[in-house]
Amino acid sequence: MTGETTVRTAVRIHGRSTQRKALRALLDELPTHGGQLLLAGEPGLGRTTLLQWAARSFRAGPVLHLGPGPGRAAHVTAEQLLGTLRTATAAAPALVCADDVHLWDGPARAALGRAARRLHTADRVGLLLSVASDRAVDPELAPLPVVHLDPLAPPRAAALLDDVTDGAAAPAVREQLLAEAEGNPALLVALVRRLSPAELRGHRPLPRPLADAGALAETAGGAPSGPSDHARDLLLTVAAAGQAEDGTDVDAGLVHDALRRLRPAPAPDPRAEPLPEQLVLAGDRLRFRSPLVRRTVHAAATVERRRAVHRALADVWEGGGHRLTGLLHRSWSLGGPEPRPASSDRLAAEAADRLAAAADGAVPASHRLRATAYTRAAELTADGARRAERYTAAAEQALLAGCPERARSLLAAAREHAAPAAVRGRAELVRGVTELRDGPVGDAHQSLLLAASLLATEAPAEAANAALAAADAAWAAGDLAACLATLAPGPPPRTENPAHGTDGTEGTEGTEGTDGTDGTDRPAATDGARGPAARTAAVVRDHRVGMRALLEGRLDRAGTPLAQVVERGRTEERPEALLRSAAAALLLGDVDAARSGGARALAAARQLGSDALVPKALEYLAYAELRAGRHPQARTHAEEGLRTALRAGQGNTAAHHRAVLALAASIEEEPDVVARHVTAALDTARRHGLAQAATLAQWAAARADLGRGRPFDAADRLGLLVLPGPGRGHFAVWRLVVPCFVEAAVLASRHEDARTVLPDFADWAGFGADPQAAAQLARCHALLAPAEHADDLYRRALARHEEAGGDFERARTALLYGKWLRRRRRPREARGRLGTALAGFERCGAGVWAAQARDELRALGAAPQDDGAGKPNRLGRLTPQQLRIARHVAEGATNREVALALGVSTRTVDYHLRKVFAALGVRSRLELARLVGQAEQAQDAQGARGARRAGHHEKTGAQH
């Protein structure tokens, strides 16, 4: 008797913020009008919990719980039900809850659906229904608005697990429980409940399989069985086929062929026969509506029947030439989900060896399939060390497939067995890379250093990769000292064999040169002719040497080795090497090479099915587009990168993409978008120690402030990033922020702070890694220069921009120059520069900066616009200068801030503001802000109507 763990009732709902927001909107509207919502999700996802939450949250009237009733619901008509609901809500609004409506009989569901559709908003009835999504939604309920429940994200599931166990689960047990539950909260609780306290704390081995038929059936509400032998065989065959496909859809023809082998008598074609309600046929592909039900069907079948189905599937796959998938099904036909190693016979051992050999790369297969094959081989292996090695190989493949949670659980299984240092090093490498993508990067750094030490003797090339990845972790954390220590020649800080360096080559400290050679007379570049392993070693070595020189400030020594990494990337086809090439190009400021390397890495990762590398390739592409000033392209890549990172469970990578999206949006008229991405990026960055992502996000927020004419706010934000001190921004990013800070600081009268950071920025500009830096430096000097020198400096900056390209930065310099000229009463020259700035901003989509240019042009005499309805805009009564002041005040600026932003005295602002109040008939700043907002909304609406009219004329012209 093992006992069971007492599971504490969860004290709060984990996740479900989107669903609760939709429910709250329904409840808030009930005092005035009614509405309906249908909650849909597979069993165990918390539909009942959400209904109960809604019932507890409703205070405006009674809550009615509607059920079919024993033997009566089938005879209730829609009219009777509708009358009952209206009578109950005659005096006050009411919330009507009906849970598990899919379990009602057909007539009852039909009556409920008809009644729901006939309810009017004036009835003040909130109808909240729930159905399981493991079967088709009743046609009578399908028209209702649906709120879907998906499995919990890993962090939310982890929080639930800690909640119900008070954090008592051992780390390895925790990882396996989360992987087995697959985000299903009810299944997670059921798995915890079946463990003894000793098993939960890791003192005793976990039962195998962890998610057995009992736990699955308890969560799913029983194991479904079809109405006939054929239907039951069909369900089991689709479920078994999904074992090798990670539960995704399977080929219907393959299922039909397996059914024919399973039963000698002719079997109906599943593509022609009515399907069990748990299945969906899309084209030639079959799938379960619910992954949980698929797992339940497979686990609940008898051992004999399950083995027979897998044998039939093995015959079909092998007959079609798919050796690895056939071997997998052949191995499953030998026993249950996981035979005990002690009872494994010779056939099981041979099956394990064949599976492992096929998964090693002899057979073309996806990373997901290889992970499954290695996992099955490990389950069939009796020797502990070998078992650990195969679990580790499975984790490596799962990580490449973009399944980090699965990789973590496989590493936990590997840790249950003793293994040699090289295997433990590979496991730590997987763990470190997993944490680097979604976890505290400080933890990732330590795991990767340990991996480099463990791998140094047996696998020096992998040790070098681990050390470079450890440097990546320190880089992401903004830990310059740790980054330099990791990149230093000699062994990593943790080592078991000091005779091996972090570059994966045997030797001692000092044998490797810092000038791009490997310490011998042979140039490092010739490594490319010695095969993939030598090329990889050369890339890793040169990247490390170049990064170290760059961080040490030896800019003259960084260029050659990094350029060699970029050059080798031109002939590479492996995504990992191409990513290194793109990273080196970014360090050098070669944005064209970075874009090319990132695009090729993206194509290679997609071609190989490496979902884990796609988000990183998109990240490098987005950064390269930003550095080139192509903000719309950066946004496109970052939007796709964010989606792929979230799908692959890479929270840290997602934070970087959000920072890029915030930077791209900061030049547009979308302050809410900037704020949303900044908040999300900083949330992850603070929890996981991502200094680089945090710096980029804070820069984006400040640049949005600067673009909207708030230099004081911008200077305050940016000063924390660029001024010397312990809170300075990321060591590789803060210099990029300096031009924005200098502009904001000058506008905020913080000239000395601006001058403080210019010497470091001048060094950076001299290195040449940033194409825009030289022009930006001249612009910064112009902002700080006396009038007799500023003119020449602005012209010099514009000339440099012509050499570097980039619409946005060139337009910013033209805008500042135009403002300077206008204040010097040189209107003709100012109008030309401001017009150039406006055209540049419009071309690159910098809407908020284009508005600044328009305001400056109006100050030179541009005519006011109407409100879009043919009526004069009230703001048209103002002079250009008064209009600019009104807009600044409406955005919350003080008179002093307006004076600094416009380059006039505070007394001038006071004078014009009194004129504004009199012309518009307002008495307070609040009224002024409201009027300005309404006028600008009208202008936006006019622009939208104009765009629609233009689109209509264009379409009409095309038709003619």
C-alpha cells in the first residue's frame, strides 16, 4: 500500500484571464440587457470552475442553475423554457447557468438552443452554458458565441501544481507531472492524488505509466467506446497511430489499411462510414477532437487488443517504407505503454537497439518522431546508464522540435539512472539551452558552464558549443564580467579537466591567438576545408575570440575573427552555423549580412523541421531590420517570431520579440501598442533576468515619449539606461540609446548629462559597427553646439546619413535641423528641411514623428484643416503656434515643458495659452485636452473615410 497525497483545493483560478474577462463583460451588461455565452473545452480544463466563479461574482440578481431534470427535460418545449426564464427575471436581471449541456438528451439540448436564440437583450437574462469539446457541438447551440478553453500554459500549470501541493513536489517529479498533464488542470490534480508523499518528494520511483488508464478515465469522464466493434477498433487505431504522431491527425487511408489487417473480414472505409462523434475527418486526415480522450482510449484498451492494433500499424508503415515509424509500432506491440526493464526479454532489447540506431539519423525523420523513438528505446532498455543516454537523446530531439516541457520531463527521467560524465554533460547542455530560452538566464549560465566541464574530455566540440551558449546566457543577463570570464581562453570556470579549453580544442591557456588565428602558423580560415566538424570548431572559436575582443574594448582585434564567422556563413547550410554568422554580422554592424544570414537560417530551420530555431532566426532578422531603420519589416518578422516563440514555449525569446515590436511601434501613432509590448517584455525580463530585452523595452517606451513631445519623461527614462552607474542599461545596447538621450536631454535642459555620454558614443561610432552612428554623433554635436557651429554640424550629419541610408534617422536629423532653422528665422530653408523630414517619416511609417513635422510646417503658415464633415475645425481658429502649444498642453505638458520643447520662453507660452483659452471658449486644461482629442479623432475619421473613398475609386477604376 503506497497511500495517496492529500490534494489541497486550489485557492485561486490559474490562468483563464481571457475567459474571465469575457464572462465579466456578460455579467456587467446584465443590469441593462441580456446575452449568452457558450464555454467549450475538453474535459478537465475547468468549465465547471468558471461557471461557479461567474455565479459567485454575480450580484445584480438571482443565479439559476439549469439542469435537464430526471425524465422531464425531454418533454420541455422551447416556449415553456423561455417562459420560465422570463418569469424568473421579471423583477431583476438573472444569471442562468447550465453545465455539461452535452450530457443532456437531444430534445432537451434542442429546446435550450431554441430558447437561447429567442431571448431578447431586453429580457436581461444572462445564459451561460458549458459543453465538452470532445464531440461535435449540437447544431442548436452552434450559433451561440463561444469562449474556448485551452490547456494551461506551462507557467500557469506549474503555479497550480505548487498551489495544490504547497510546493512539496521534488523538481524532477514536478517536471514529469507537468509533462504528463499536458496543461489539463483536472488531470494534473488526479496525477498528484495517486502519488504517495514519498513519491511526490522523489524518495521513491514514480509509478509507470504515470498517467494510467484510471487517472485518464477519471478526468475524461470515462473511456468512450463506439456503438460497434468497427467503431471501437477505429477509435483505438486512430489513438494508436497518434502515438507516433504526437497526437496530431493521421492518414485515414493508413488507418483503413490497418483495420483491414486487424480484421480479415472486409472493414468499412472510415472515410465513407459515419464516424464516432469523438473523431473529425478533414480531407484525408483523421484526428480526435480531444487529445485527452485519445490518450484515454489508448490507455483503457486491453493489452491484447492494443498490441494487435500496433502490429497492424507496424505492418502498414513498414510496407510503405517508413522504417522508423514501423519500428516504433513494432516495439509497442511487444508490451504495454512501458514494460518493466527487469522483465524485458531479448526481443525488447533488440527492438530498443534497432529503434536507437534508426533514430540516430540513419532514417529520415522529424525531430518529434526521433524524440518518440529514443523515448521508447529508453523504456525498453534494462541497463541504467544506457537508459539515461537514450532519455537524454530524446530530450535533445524534443528541444529541437520546440517542445521544451517534454525535454524537461525526459531529462528528469534520465536523472533517475547513473550515467557517465559525457551523458550528464549532454543533459546539462539541453537543460541550459532550455532555460536560456524560457527561464532565469543566470541558471542557464551555470548549467551550460557545467555542461562544458562535463563534456570537455569526451566531446570537446560540444563543450565549446556549451561554453559559447553560456556566454550567450551571460550576454542576455547583461553580466559583462561573467561573459568575459566564459569567453576567456583556457577552461571554463567549472572544469574537470583543465587540459581542455572552452573552444573545444586540446591545449593550455595562451595557445589561441586573439587575432583570428588558432595559435599556429595556419590561418584559422583554412579550417573550412576540413569538413563540417572543423568548420564548426572554427566558427565557435572565431566567434568567441571576436566577442571577447569586442567586450574588452579592443575593437581593432574584434573585426577579423567576427568577419571570418560571417564569411564562413556564406557557404553554410546548417541553421545553427547560419545563426552564428548572423549574430557576428550584427556585432560588426553588417546589417545586410545579418539579414541574409538570418533569412537563410530561417529557411534551413523550417526545412529541417527545427521549430526551436525558427524564433531565434526571426529575432536576428528583426534586429537586423531595426538596425537598418526598416521598422515595418522588423515588425513583420517580430510578429511572426512572437507567435512561433510562444508556440515553442520560448518565453525569453518572446520577450525579445516584444521589445522589437515596442521599438517598431514607438515611431508610429500607437502608444497603447508600445505600452502593451513594453509591459509584457519587462514582465518576463524582470523574472528571468533579461537585461538586454529590458533595455530595449525601456528604450522603446522613452522613444515613444520623445516622439510625442515629452522630452522630460524621455530623458528621465533614458538617463537610467545611459548615464554611468550601477543601473546602466545592457552593456551592448546602451550606446545605441545615446542619440535619443542627447536629444531628450537637450530639450529638457540637461546639457551636461548629454555631454557626459558623448565620448563613449564617439568611440562606438569610430568602430564602425553601427552604420548610423557617425551621422547620429554629428547630430548630437549639433544639438549641443553654439549657433555658429550647429549649421555646419547638421549639414555634416545629413551628408553622413546619405552615405549610411535609413529613412527614419535621416528624417529625425532633418526635423531637428528644420526646427533649428525656424527658430533662427530662416523660414525658407526650414520649410525645405521639414518637408524632407515629413516625406521621410511618411515613407517609413513613423506617424508620431510625421505629426511633429506637420506641426512645424503649420508654424510656418500651413492652413488649418476642417473636421472631416465640411465644418471648420474649432482648432482652426488658432494660429500655428497656438495650435502647437494647445496640443502639448493637451498631452499633459507643463508650461515650462512646452517652452523647452518649442524653444520659446515660458512667458510666451503663458501668453499664447491665454489666447487659446479665449479662442476656444474653454476654462481649464482638462476641457482643452478633451476638445483637442475630439478634434483629432474627427481628423482621424476623415482620414479613414478618405482612404475608403480612395480604395473605392481604385476598385472602380480597376473594374473599368
